[in-house]
Amino acid sequence: MVEDLLEGAWQSIVFGAVGIALMAAGFVLVDALTPGKLRELIWVRRNANASWLLLANQLGIAGIVFTAILTSYTDFAKGLASTVLFGLIGLGIMALAFLVLDWLTPGKLGEVICSEEPHPAARVSAATHFGAALIVCACIA
């Protein structure tokens, strides 16, 4: 019983570290998709548009990691590989969704996200980002 608890604790630490790394990659991805620096936009300028997009990204990645762990293989290594693989796929699909939305809409979406004035397009972009993550969650089996 103690061995099971220790094994579960160890796996929680490893999956937690992988989840945090994927969320950090999500931060870098959103930072790359938008002009300006997210640290400045959100934490200094308190830009609501940028925060909506980052919020959707972080929740989307967390959802993918959660789903991958929940449906994880009985083999820890395979479960970990699945989490990393689907997390990276999720990041790619979220980036693609952002670029497609940018292509379909007027102006530059990155500029809208960085605008000081609240803009409904930021919430649409956030929904697109999160929706892309949910699609990946549904594909995890």
C-alpha cells in the first residue's frame, strides 16, 4: 500500500512537471502569436484582450493534460508519452486555429489582442483557442 502511494506521488510529480512545461510552452506560443510581450501586456498594462487569449490557452492545455492523464495507459511511460504528444499536438492546433481566425477576419488579430480597448474579437479568439483544445481532448482515447 505504501509502495502504491509513493508510486502515485512520484507519477503526480512527473505529470505535474510535464503539465507545467506544456503550459509554459503555451505561454511562449501566445507570446509568439501576438505582437508585444505578454508579461508587459497582462501584468503591467492589464490588457484584458491578451489575458482572455492566454486564459483560454492555459485552460486548454490543462484540459488536454487532464484528459491524457485520466485516459492514460496502464503503463506509466506510455501515459507520459501520450500526455506530451497530445499536449504538443494541442499547442499546434491552437496556433493553427489562431492563424485561420486571423486569416478569416478583418485586420490583424494580434493587433486586436494587444489593443488597450476591450474588443469582442479577443473573446472570439479565446473561444477558438479553447475549442481547438477541446477537439484534441475528444481525440484522446
